[in-house]
Amino acid sequence: MISKKMTVTINQQINAELYSAYLYFAFSSYASHTGLTGTATWFWVQGQEEMTHAWRFYNYLNNVGEHAVLDAIAKPPATFKSMQHMFEETLKHERKVTALINNLVNLAVQEKDHASREMLQWFVKEQVEEEKNVTDILGKLKLAGPGNGALFLIDKELGARVFVMPLDLAGAATA
Ligand code: FEO
């Protein structure tokens, strides 16, 4: 049995994950527009992964007899200063998402909601991974400095990222 408060907070998290997807698609579009095709690919994949995060919460609510309710998604910014700026904003954003996930875990513990706590463990691990990936990219960008040659190489490396649909989300709506 899931509480109303947990249901409302998970619904807010669905919106936060969908906003994350919107934000990363905006980065992807801007990167593509400025010729950073590898960066565009990296953010495109990142946006798709965020969609799957939203689906995980959506499926969870529907699977526990509740109702995933979709709210309006805020408009993301459309232009950015540089590649480094986009990744700095990404790290800032992911840290905010980590705080939201931690709040959800705190609520699950407080409510002795073991099912939600178990479901949230996947997200706890995912946030560690997400922050690390972006921190690594920022480290390379800082090492590379302002020269375009190194930037080109990093952009090329980022372009190798591929989206893989998690098998547990590939089938029915409430898998
Ligand atoms: Fe869904 Fe990037 O956190």
C-alpha cells in the first residue's frame, strides 16, 4: 500500500525526469546547431535515458494500483555559452535530481514503504553513475583548455555513445 504523499511525490519525480529529457534534448539540438555532432549524440542518448527514468516511475505507480498523472513540462533554455557550459549545467542539474531521489528515499524510510525504497535503489545507483560520467567529461574539457583540436577529439569520443533500451521497459506499458 503506497501513501498519497508518496504517490504525489513520485508523480512530481516523473515530471522532473521528463524535464531532464527536455533539457538534454535542448542541449542536443543546440550542440547539433553549432556543429558539435558528437556532443549532440551524447545528449540525445542522455535525453532518451531520462525518458526511461520517467517510465520506471510511471510503471511503478501503475503497478502498485496508483495512477501516474502527467503534468506540464517546463520550457528548457534554448541556447548555451559553450560545450563546457552545457556539461556544467548538466552536473548542476544531476545534483538537483540526486537530491530529489534522496528525498524520495527519506520519505520511503519514514513511511516504512519497503516496496518504494527497493524500487528507488536503482535510482540511487544510477545517480552515482550519472554524476560520475559528467564529472569525467568536465575533467577532460578542463584539461583540454580552449583549443579547438582537443575539443574536436572529445566531441568525437562523445559521439560513440549509443542508447540501449532496457529490456524490462521494452515491452508492455506496465512491465
Ligand atoms: Fe534521471 Fe539524469 O536523472
